[in-house]
Amino acid sequence: MSDAEIYTGSSNPKIAILTKELLAQTPSTSRSDPDERDEEDIFAELEAELENDDGPLRDHGLKELQREMELMKQMREDMHGKYSEITEEKEVIRTSAKEPRCVVHFYHSNFRRCEIMDKHLAAIAPKYFSTRFIRVFVESVPFLVEKLGIKVLPCVICFVDGVSKDRCAC
């Protein structure tokens, strides 16, 4: 049984294809390809197909898809898929603790290598939508810099469930 069949409870191949397309779609604010369908179009077509399907778990599949859509909407509101800057120390701590996966770039504006790292992180942030990417100016978070032992910039630290798991100091 495929992932799409698990979500929809249907063996209808069109439903399975639409569900897989919807779940695999990377959210973005602007579409570069005019032929590319957005998630609302896919969801509407999927709903229509589910209405025609007599599968016993159709309602469960619809509820699961709606839950998934709400989760994606909430993640977009929380700035997932974007590379953003946080200026307050407490907000950095709160964000890295509450997000399941978070990548924090500690930078200084006078360092050229920090600018290079910014470009790379800005490019990969939309590709890893479930991970929150943020940047922090080191002079605005002295407690964190001391606590995390940051001595070399740029420094990128990966947090999983609020715990520092990996770091890259270039």
C-alpha cells in the first residue's frame, strides 16, 4: 500500500497520484512555471475525485488531508521555507527550543564569509520546508554566544527538538 493510499484509504490510482503530488509539493509564494498547479487546485481536484470514490475511508482521508493543509498553513505563518533574521535573544532561544528542526546562523556583518553563508542558507531554506532557518547577529545575543562557545564566524548550529546536534564553523 502506498503512502497516498494510507492517507486516503482508497485504491483509486488518480486519488493516489493527486495525494502524492499534493504532499510532495514545495510551498512557495510565487510560481515560476505557469503550468504548475498550486496546492489549492490539486486539493480541489482531489476533493472532487474523493466525492466520486466509494472507498470506506473517504471521510477519514479528507479529514487527514485537511489536517495536513492546516499544518502546512501554520508552518508558513511561522516563517518555514524562508531564511529570516531574529534580533532578540529570548526569541532565538524560544524558536530553537520549540521547532522540531532549526538551523541558526550566527553572523557578523563585517565578515565576508558570513555573507557567503547567508546566500547558501537562503537558497536551501525553501527546499527544506519542515526546518526553520534563522540568522542571528552575534552582538545582539552575547549570552548565547558565550553559552554555545561560539569562537569562529560564521557559525551554523543545527537544533533538533531544542538540543544542539551539529555545528559548522567555517
